[in-house]
Amino acid sequence: MTNIKDMLLDVLAPVRDIYLARLLEEMSEAYGAGYDVETEVVARQSDGALLRAGPLALPMRRDLRMIDRDGRMESDVTGDLGVSFDRVRLCDETGCEVEITPFQWDTLELDIQLGPDASSWQPLRLWFLEWFQTRFNEDLPDFKGVVHALSGPDLIDGRWWAQIDLGSAPVDAFDKLITALGDCGARSVFCHASSKVHVPRSHG
């Protein structure tokens, strides 16, 4: 299929924008309440070491850290942040068939069917670690252009399930995600709204 990147940008940019707009609102509210605010903070254990979770042992980020004279509090954006769009079907260069229905940028759920030659989730892990790294953008100085968390993959009823908080990562990260899943041996991927709890987070 041609112009996949352009199609994804047209469809998914509004999904990302509504999440970032809500995050900016919560930042403004925190500033108004007298907090100092940090965005997209890396979750750490009490000794300062990275908090890692899930079968891929991945780090994670929180949306906001609010600090005042009494200490700090970390939180994540909540609420209905969905954007309606028509179902999208595409096939990437690896032959992986992808179906996308409306979802929230911070709680993308994936149902993945692997092909017979699938051998490793390493491409997915490398995708996450690459997009976990800070990518400052002059157009969005308050954000780091990063993904926040990945839960799974877990095998449920014969299919693989994962949930991703795409954070402030650009739509290009979603495109690269599909390529990574194809490299993992995915035959098909269904991308949709979360039917489960949010990705596990640290409260440390």
C-alpha cells in the first residue's frame, strides 16, 4: 500500500493531539496550584535505579511529576480522550496485515497473531527502547517525543496481547511500531481501544 505514512499521519495526529492537549491542561492546573512540574519523568525505584517491568523488562515514564514544599506527587492523564475515525486497514512491507480502530494515544491495545516463523520479540523491545529516548522538538518544548510504557506481550486465548502508552511520541513511532511487529513475525495486528486497565506504573 502506498502513502502509509501519510495515511497514518492524517488519521492518528488528532488522536495524539487530544492527549497532549489534555496533558497541557493538567500541567497548567498544577502550575496554578503552586506546583513545580516535570513532564514525562522516568519511573525509578527508591534507590534511584530504573524501574523495569513486564516480560521484556522495560523502563517506563509517568506523565507528570508535581513538586511542592511538602514533597512530590506523580500522576497520569485520565479521562475519555478518544477520537473517532473510520476503520483503517493496511499491509506493511513485511506482509503484516494491520487493522486500526479508534483508541486513546496513551492506551493503545494490540492483539497480535504471529506467523509460524516468529522467533523473538527483540525488534519490539528495541523499538521501545529507541523511542523511550528523549527527542526534543522545538514545536513542542514541553514534551520529550517519547513513548511511556509497554505492557506485555502476553499470550491470552491463543493470541498475543500488548498495551502501549505512546506518550508524546510522534505518529512516526506508530509506523515504526508496525514495522517492528512485522519483524517479530506478526502475521496480523489489531490496534484498538483498551479493554483492560492502564499500563502498570510506579508510584515511587
